[in-house]
Amino acid sequence: MNVWDPFRDMEAVLDRYRPNQNRTINKHEDMASADWYPSVDVAESESAFHIHAELPGVKKDDIKIHVHEGLLTLSGQRESKKEETGKKFHRIERSYGSFSRSFRLPDNVEAENVEANFQDGVLEIDLHKSQKQAPKQIEVKVR
């Protein structure tokens, strides 16, 4: 007799919506092979682009941010908790291990002017835009 397991059925539904490894989100973002992917919000203001990444349980020293050739890469690792004896786990949904997210930067971002803050499990990255040069009027001389 086959016993109905609602958790197994729910897991099958969730698997359809979980990110696949080695996939590209869109033309501006690449996802490398990793154990898990942090959720990210990307916003734009007049002076900068703002990225907020949820990294609960990740230590500040385990986060790496690189800007190279127009690509911002956020990577790191979340260590797994030590295995607890005497407990029977029915469900483990939290992900551990390495993560990596890469974002292609617009041409108007100053790669040398990036700021990052980490507090309460949220990483905030500010990518400042280059200052627009005011149009310069050139005087035409008559000879």
C-alpha cells in the first residue's frame, strides 16, 4: 500500500520553481554553478545603482565582491551547521555551501567607486554613476 506523503508532493511542486544551476536569468545577469543563490533586489536612483542581497547566516569575512571588465561578481560561502545527533530531521530547506551571482554593469558605472555595507544579513552595494559632462559650447570664430 502506497501512503500519501504531502511533503513529497509539495517538494515536487517546489522543484519546478527553484533556480536551475548554470542558468542565465536575463541578458544582464549570469549565474554560475553554485550550491545556492541569494535573493537580490536591484534598484536605480539618479546617482547610483543599488543592490541588496539577502545573506542570512553568512559571515562578513566569507563575502567577496569583485568588479572586473564591466562585471560585478558577488560570491561567498555559508557554512553548514554541525550535524546534531539525537535529532530526526523531517525537512531541510536552508541551503549551505558556495554562492555566486554576477551582474553586467552599464557603461555609466564608475567601477572604482563601489561601496558595500553588510548588516543584519543584508549586503548593500552602491555602484555610483559617472557624472554626466555638461555639453560644451564651442565658439566659432570668423576670420
